[in-house]
Amino acid sequence: MSIFNFSETSDACIKCGKCIPVCTIHQVNPDETTSPRGFIDLLGAYQQGHLPLDKEAKAIFESCFLCTNCVDVCPNSLPTDMVIEEVRADLAEKYGIAWFKRIAFWLLEHRAVMDLVMKFGFMFKTCALKEDPKGRGLIARFRMPLVKKGRLLPSMAKKSFLNSYPERIESTQKKQKVAIFIGCLANYNYTSIGDALVKILRYLDIEAVIPKTQQCCGAPAYFTGAQASVERMTKKNIVLFEALIEKEQVDAILIPEATCSAMVVHDWAIFFKNRKQPEWEARAKAVAQKVYMATEWLYSATDLHDRLAKEGKKIEATVTYHDPCHARKVQGIWQEPRKLLQENYHLTEMSDPNRCCGFGGVTMQTEKFHLAEAAGKPKAAMIRDTGATYVSAECSACRVQLSETMHSAGVETIFKNPLELIAEAIPE
Ligand code: SF4
Ligand code: SF4
């Protein structure tokens, strides 16, 4: 079966319905058309020429959160998320990409201009936004295009992570060497994540390369169907990663973000396979061998865990860990951050840490924000029920969504990336 042949995927669906109770969009819009089984059925009809790709079909295919819950439980492992990503490319070709997304993707490809835009944004942010008193982000003072009044948005850094550090951070013993691929939200909005990673690497005496020419991983464009942007950014990153592996001889390329890491490790090769570019598919697969989520590598390839247990500060705070879809379901990473955190914090589990936070991508956070809001409410409630001081996840997309959803629901818990919490536990 070819996963990108919608008819074959549709024929392989045995209509068992196991995917329906776990589907994020079906939970907030309980209709067969917005369920994994319904999406697959409609895609088969589209390929056979029985369903036009009209505005209604567009709205349906844009309502999937790409959370992969359905793939996890499907007896045939049908990749609903991937076929949805593919049909979104057809939608983008037919309807074009909305103006604000085109601007955003262009800026992500042109980092020097993006740096300037973010600098201006930082200088003038108080005109439209005010600081959240708890430091969780910025609150919209009034209604703006695609943003309602009172919504919590990500904070903005005065200086990006990539502009704050030299290209190389030396070690004394030169035993291990890594490169940092930071991700756009951690570069511009949540720069404390990169600060924390650098602090941890210095503590472990690991040499770090911070390449300034790194581009966006391409995930926001990929989930929107903007294939040309994905191809340009991905190819530039693959060339950079090859140089890091061959010339710099890095042991690992660390990414402190689940979505970026899943894109690099999982989706780059699939993207080129589907575009019938076998040479780039092979290159994407080769570089992916050296790419790790930061906690995954720090736990398995260093003595960080033992050192935190022996000499780390014992912090009187409770942490509950949320499993990002792109970490646990796509990459099988869920134990490593917990094991690193539990040495220095009290860990408590929420009732369903694996439930999708409801971020859903650029379209869901803008044109379909009401769906993201509805999907986030149960997660905010289960975080509140733990009474935890912090909720943690190695994913800034989850941070955007969970911080806003907790802000709306009046939940006091603060979101921190596990690296930030680990860095706070390092002895002075
Ligand atoms: S990826 Fe998530 S939202 Fe989309 S169909 Fe599957 S379970 Fe539903
Ligand atoms: S779980 Fe898989 S086979 Fe069963 S209805 Fe859902 S997509 Fe089809």
C-alpha cells in the first residue's frame, strides 16, 4: 500500500472506529466527517473523482490537529496525519496560501529580516500588548486581526538566541561535541530554553556549535501545504547538517523542541519521498541519524542524570509532564524528560498526559482558533487538578497553547521546558 495513494489508504481502513474516541477534532466536533475514518473516506472519494475539493472539503481537511492519536490506535497504522498533510498541498495549490501565512513563511526563510521585524516588535510591543503579570507571555490589549482581546501570546525576546551566543562554546576536555538546532519559537520568543541548554552543556563540559545559518525546520509550512517553502528550507538545513556531521564531527545535533525534531527525524525524508527526490530522501535519512531531542540525548549519552541525583538542588516544587504528540507518539520520547526531572522535583502525573494540547498548527491558531480553544480546555482542567507549580513539555508549540488555555481558564500553573527546570537545579 502506498500511504500517499488516498484510495489505497481508504481501502485499507476496516472502519473499526477505534480511532474515533481518541481523535482530537472529533472530541470537539463530534461528526463523522471530522474523524480519522471520515477523513480517509473523503480522501478516497476525492482521488476517485467523487468529491470536489471545494470550500467545504477545505474546511474539513483543515480541521485535523495532526496529533497522530489515530495512528497510535489504528490496527492498520493508517497515517491519517500524513495523508491530510498531502491533501493540504493540493488545497494550497488550488486556493493559494493566506497572505499572513505567506508573510510568516517568507520571514522564516529570511532570518536577517525576521531578526529586524522581531526587534521592532519588541520595541513597540506595548502599543498592542501588555505583559502577563505571571510572566507567561503577552496579552492582547484589544481585538486584532485573527487575535481576540485578552488572548495570551508568546513573549518576545530583545535579542534572539542565535544572536546572543558565539558560534562555538568550548569545553576543556573535548570529549563530546554537539550542535544546537534551536527552533524558531525558542530563537525569538522563549530564549530561556536555549540559555538553559547552554548552561547544561557547560555544566557537563560539552563543546557546542551554534550554527548561525540554520533555518526554520519547515514544520509550519509543511502542515499548511506550502511545499515550495518547505523544500527550500529543508535543503539548506540538510546541507548545513551534513557539514556539521562531516567537518565538525559532532556527536549529535540537539533540538530542544518536539515538533522541530519530529519534522527533521521523521517528515523530511517522507517529504522528499513523496516528491520523488530519492537523493534528497537518502540525505535526509542520513542526517536524521545524528538528530536527537535534547532530553533524549542528555539522558542517554551523558552522566547528567547521575550528576543531578548526586549534586543537583532539591527544589520544593511539583511538576506535571505533558507529552507532546510529536515527542511521545511520533518519536517514542517520554521517559527521558521525566527521569531527568524526578531527581530534583516532585513529579505528579495528570489524568491523561498523552492527550493532545490542541495547538494544531498555524491555521488552527489563527482562522480556527475556536477549535484550539475547545481542545485545550480539558487539558487545562487536568493540569489544574494536579495542583502542580509547573507543567512541563519539550515543545514550544505546546507552550503557546497550554499557556493560553491555562490563562483563559484561570489556572495558575506555569509552563516551563524541562531544560529550564533542569538548569535551575544545577548546583551554583
Ligand atoms: S491526527 Fe488527530 S485530529 Fe487528525 S484525525 Fe488523527 S486523531 Fe483526529
Ligand atoms: S482505526 Fe484505522 S482502520 Fe479503524 S476506522 Fe480508524 S482509520 Fe480505519
